[in-house]
Amino acid sequence: MPQASANMPQAPVNRARARGSRTAELVAVSRARHLLRHDRPYVLEDPYAIHFVGNRWRRVLDSLVLDALFAKVLVRRLMPITTQHLTRARFAEDCLEEAARNGVTQYVILGSGFDTFACRRPDLGLTVFEVDLAATVDLKRERLANAGMACPDSLRFVPFDFEKDELGTKLLAAGFDSGKVSFFNWMGVTYYLTRGAILDSLDRLAAVGAPGSEVVFDYLIADACVPPEDRALFASMMAFVEKRGEPMISRFDPAEAGTVLNPRGVWEVVRNESPAEHRRRYLGERTDVPPLAPITWSLHLRRRKP
Ligand SMILES: C[S@@+](CC[C@H](N)C(=O)[O-])C[C@H]1O[C@@H](n2cnc3c(N)ncnc32)[C@H](O)[C@@H]1O
């Protein structure tokens, strides 16, 4: 766990600890809405996402009028974030499939929220560990039960707090095999964590993952790197999540992320990808989905051999 000291700034309270993550629910809304409102081929096809959407959002999705009020008026400026929810998941799962073809059998989703991979892809035969705050895990279990969905045998839930717990110990206690090459998906989470917890977690992953293990995660770009035309989007998004009790607190310069987040060089940087790259690869010329928010870059690291 990250070492705290008297001089270290305290992380602002994240209310997801007490009542489960609202931002994870928003991701489920984006995934469900993609299938309801957009054309094929889907960027990410998640038919289970709708089961993790609470009643208020369900009413919006069920009504074309309410949906238009939200998407075209109330949160119009934030709609590009909903596309980022899709592309980041697609990127992570594309990298995972490549790793699975190369023999990976353990898949760890860090800050998993309402991820549904274990239900969608039993064909890959992976053991899946979903790691998240206890309150988010409880909410996920509750919504699974309400939907009458069975938990796949391959799925293990790991209640865990990046700011307080020790990742290696928790994973091993849940049955993680540190002798196996593994894939870690940490999308959509680092911005809610302190810099200390992010660096500490990467150290723990390097220690618990066998050489050749991979991690993918996205990071919010530093204020100084945000072009003037995107500043309003950033400000709206930061205010929106802060109001929902999940403030974004860590940001990085893409030019330095591969070294700042890898100070001991234990990871090989496989990719450090811009939103423009994801736009080109996953969206092309399509206009049915909102334009991709240029807010995060994605790092793909592979554990070097000692
Ligand atoms: C926006 S959701 C991301 C969900 C999913 N990974 C994705 O890419 O869409 C952020 C997730 O991080 C989790 N989270 C936030 N702070 C955390 C912490 N300190 N420890 C563990 N999980 C945390 C939340 O509970 C939530 O499920």
C-alpha cells in the first residue's frame, strides 16, 4: 500500500467507497446506449450492460424524448466522454485477445466497475479477477442478482482499495497464480487515484505478475498539455465527476508518462497511444457516435524479464 507521510496531501474523499461507483454506472449507460442508439458494427458489443444501469438511467434510455433531452441539451458537451468509454474498453480487449493468443490464461480487471467480459467471452477460457472497492463489488453483485444473471465459474471478485490495501496479497488470496503470465486491464481508474497509489500499484503488479505479463491503462492528460479548444470539455467533465463524489486527481504529460510511471524501468513500453490513434482505428469516418473525447492517452506495458 502507498506509504503515507505527514507532509503528503490527503486524497479527496471518493464517495464510491461508501455507496459504489457512479462513474462505473455511467460507463454501463454508455455501453447500453451504444447498442440502443448507434449503428453496427459496434465499437464494443455489450448486451449485458443494460442490467447494471439503475432505474433513473433506465427511464432515460427507454425514452427517446428523455434521451434526446440528455444527449442534446443537458449533457451535450459531455457526450464525447461516452465514446471514450467504448474505445478504451475495445483497446484493452483487443490487447487482451492478442495476449490470450500468446498463451495468457489469467485476466485481472482493476477497478472493474460493471465490466461484463466474463459473461461475454467464456470462449477464451480465461480466469477473470474483478478487483474493485467493496461497495462497487456489492453493487455489482446486487445488480447481477436482480437481473437473474449467474456469475460465471471463471470469475473471482476481489474487494480492494488502491489507496489502502496491498494488491499482491489480495490477488494471491483470491487464487491468482503469480507463476503465470497475466494480463491486467486498468482502464478508467488512474485519474481517481493519488500518484503514490498509481506508482505503488504498478510496482505491485510488476512483483506479482510473471515476466511477460502486460498491463494496459489510460491516464488523463496534464492541464498544460490540453489544447485551448478542449479546455471547456475538460472543465465540464472534472466538475461533473466531482459533483458525483468521484473527483479526478491525477494527470500526466504523455511525453513523459512512459518514464514517470515506470521509474525503475521494470516495464517495457509497448504502446503509448493518443486519442487520435484510437479515433482512427476504432471510429474512422463514422458520425453516428459522438466524436471521441481527446482526454486520455493509453499505456500498454509489458513486464521485462529480470
Ligand atoms: C469509471 S469506473 C471504470 C470502470 C471500468 N474499468 C472502465 O474502464 O470502464 C472507475 C472504477 O474505479 C473504481 N475505483 C475508484 N477508486 C478506487 C480505489 N481507491 N480502489 C479500487 N477501485 C477504485 C470505482 O469503484 C469504479 O468501479
